[in-house]
Amino acid sequence: MTNTLAVIKIGTNTLTTPDAQLDLNVMRNLVSQMGEAITRGQKLILVTSGAITCGAQALEFKPKSITEKQAAAAVGQILLMQQYTQFFGEKGIQVGQILLTKDCMQDPIRKRNTQNTISTLLEHGAIPIINENDSVATDEIGAKFGDNDELSASVAKLVQADQLILLTDIDGLYTANPKLDPTATLISDIPVVTPEILALVQDTDNGRSRGGMTSKLTCAKDAAQAGITVTLANGRKPEVIRDILIGVSVGTRVARHDK
């Protein structure tokens, strides 16, 4: 595990409760697992969602318009970083915040600057914590960008990560919707994300998360084609990050393609 680089994306449904409250117990547990991995030599980059939900909770309103979502993100991002700073600090790990928009991955100069900032943070033992800059951009807030799924895949490709771990509130991809079909079984390994694989997905909208399994599989396909192993797993399972990093079969694994 030492000297490998992994990007871990934590989705809104993992970080928050069904009533849209920030779940500090889950967050502390995930940070604890990441902290232990870092002390063992693992290099990690965290892509986090949840800012809009956290901000809406603090402002005591349910954002509907783009402007309201931007305001909620502005407040929520501070709250998220306060908690991450505290929890990682308890492990003796410094954090660095990076807020990105799509042009940071498209403009050559901004892309290089982003890469340099991430690399420097890692060199100094800090963990880069990345989120969409929802408070100043509007195209990311809609369905186009997903719940940071596309962003996490873009970051993984930018830094040439070895692994991309997508944590959500379900165990992975099933042969059918397990909530509707008791015979549905978890698909542990996907050699290639095909149209037939995507056709298995039955996404639902809970009003909080902007991604879904289709978004995750699409981004997993993109990352796998760049030579990155991708794992989709339940972020609320005990030791999920630890298990994935040491090679235990967890969730759904999308095999990387040879570069």
C-alpha cells in the first residue's frame, strides 16, 4: 500500500442522515480510517460532497433555486472544513482545501496549477480536500456534474492515481434493485462497463444527492480507461476504506484497463 495514491470520493448520502443532518459519527469514522492509512504511508486525496446540505441545515431552509443552493454551499463548505480539520487534526494530519470548477480541468494553466497544489500538499504530508466551487459556479449544481462523481474521476486522472474509491449509501451495483427484488445479488467485479451493465441501474432521486449509480459507473468507466482501478462501496460499512486499500473484496470493483 505504501507509496500508492488513491482518490476517495464521499457522497452526500454517506455524509448525511435521511433528514439532511451532517452525520458526524460517519464522518469521524471515515476520517479515522483515512488517517490510519496516511500514517502507514498511503497517499490520499479526498473529494467530498455535502456542502449544500450542510449549509441548508445551518440556514434552516430547503434550497430550490440556483441562488439558494449557492448560498447554502457557501455556508456549508465552511462547516464541512471545520469538521474535517478537527477530525484529521486529532490524527495529527493537516488538511488543505481546494475548490474547483470545470474550467480548472479544461484550461491548461489552471489544470497545471491545480496539479501542482495537490502535489505540494501531498509532499508535505497534508491531505487535499476537494469540492466543487458551487458558491460561484452554476453548471456544477445541476445534474450535469453529478454528485462530484465526474470531479473525482477528473482528479484521479489528473494526478494519475492508482485507485478511485466512490463511497455512497449502497453496497455497489446489483443485478436488480435490491429494495424491489429480493433475489438481486451484488456484482463484485466488472471487467468493462458496457451498455448492458448500465442498463441494470435503476436510479432514484432523494432530493439531496446529485449523483446516482449511472453517474458513478460512467465515471468509473472513464477512470478505468485511464488505468485506474475503481471501487464503488458503502461508506457506512465499518473499515470500508481500510479493507479496499489492503485489497479486500468490497462493493463493486471496476477493473482498470492497461495503459
